[in-house]
Amino acid sequence: MSKALLICNGEKPKKWLKKWAQKVDFVLAADGGADGALTAGIMPDAVIGDLDSASSRARQTFKNIPFIHVKRQDNTDLEKALDWLTLQQFDECFIVGATGGRLDFTLGNFLSVLPYLSKIKITFIGENWRIFPLTKSFVFSARKGARMSIIPLTSCQNITLKGVKYRLNGVEWQLGQTGISNVITAQKTEVLFESGYMLLYLED
């Protein structure tokens, strides 16, 4: 299974990102994400986007790696990067730097990954947290006592939660209903649902 780390142009990750870079097969920076890679002390394998955001310092530092210029202007650099990763048939992508900075980009990023979830497994990562965009049931292991939240972005049918303090059993939630600050209580946690799109926030 081929894995990629995608560094976007939101909050600038620091040294903690190196552990993630060591887990993947390829590091891709989305335009200004090249500066995030620079901050974290990571050498990306390539930079992609319309290339209007990467600083001259990042361009000079990474002058020996490919800069992939995508002229298209009707999508974001995140979408350009995911288009390229799916074309290269990567199986999994960890996205950092997708939050922070402009709020409209943060919200847009969580929504814009939806069409890609049938092609590639996506996880948003930050320092001590992960967000999983889900269109189907998800079973995972996590630290007991860690907080988790589920945030439906569409109507979600027949939601069942197991392995948490506040359980659900076959409920329907509409956009606007959320389950914030639940607590992991078991070695295995199950987020089960029949249809819809939600975000699962999990503390590491």
C-alpha cells in the first residue's frame, strides 16, 4: 500500500511532522505548503499547484526537486494535489496544514475531499489530533480516555457508536447535529452508519 504525506498552506507544522514523513513513501507539498515543509525541516519529493504561493526561499531550498505547475484555476491546490496522487494510484494520504490560516479554506478543505474518498483513504493530521472524513463505517483502536467527536456534514443514517462513553444505537442525524467530546472507553471503537458524510475527530 503506497502512502503519501500532503503538506498544505495552512498552519505551519513543526518538528513533530518528521515522524509522519518517515511513515510514507512520498511527500508532496501543495504550493505554499513548501514553506510548511521548510519550517518542519522536511525535504518534499515534489511541489504542486498553480505555484503562486511558495516563497522564493522555499523555491531556492528545493530547487532540485520537481515543481509541478497546474494552470487550472477553478480548483484549489489541495484538489490539484489529490488529483495527482490519485492519478499516481496512491492508496492513502495524510494531509497536514489544511487547517488554520483562512477559515474559508479550512472549511472548504473538509468538504472538497469528499469526491476523492472512493479513490484514496484520507486522514487530516495535526499535532496530537487526527480527523477522518468518513462515508462508511469505521472501526479503529485508540488510547482509552482520548476524546473524539463526530460532526455530520450531511444527513447520516443509522449511526451506532460502540466503545465510547456516550453510545448511540441506530439514530439518524441531520446537518447541524453533532456529537462533541465523547470519550474512548474500549480497545476497539466502532463508528457505524449506513449513509452520509461525517468527520471523526480523534485526539492522539
